[in-house]
Amino acid sequence: MIDMKRAAVVGMAVAGLGLGSLVTAAPASANGTAPACVKRNVFTVVGRYWEARVENTCGRTMRVRVVGSFGPFDCHTLRHGASYRHHSDWGKYKRVEVC
């Protein structure tokens, strides 16, 4: 009977450790989506490439990056009114996020 209790306690501890690691795991890209004042214009040439034009109209400097199917690209610092274009031959456009 004591061995059964010990096995149950050990089993519960192991299960608890496994669940704890699931809860604390962060997604690959944990940044939030950029606010609406960061304008996005995305177009695709089917079978060739996609391109995203990102413009900062927020009234303050923003650090943003484009995220595609295979993850985030480089972070860009954009002053108010500044913009940049991201061109990719791979995957699909997902979103623009702060960084």
C-alpha cells in the first residue's frame, strides 16, 4: 500500500512538471500586432512573390517588423511618416508586429 502511494505521488509530481513547462513556454513570436496607425498595404503576384509596404502614421517613432509564414523578418525603426517595403519570394504575409 505504501508503494502505491509513493508511485501516485511521484506520478503526480512528474505530470505537474510537464504541465508547468507547457504553461511557461512562450510562442516563437510573442510581440503584439502593430496598432492601426501603422498602415499596411500588401499585394501578391501569385506564384512569384508578395510585398508589404508599411507606413508609420502614429505621430511617434515605432519599431515594427513584418511577419510571414516562416516567422518574423528584421525589425525597422520608423519615424512618423516613414515607410519601408518588405519583399519575399517565400510563404505568405501574416501581419505587422511591434518589436
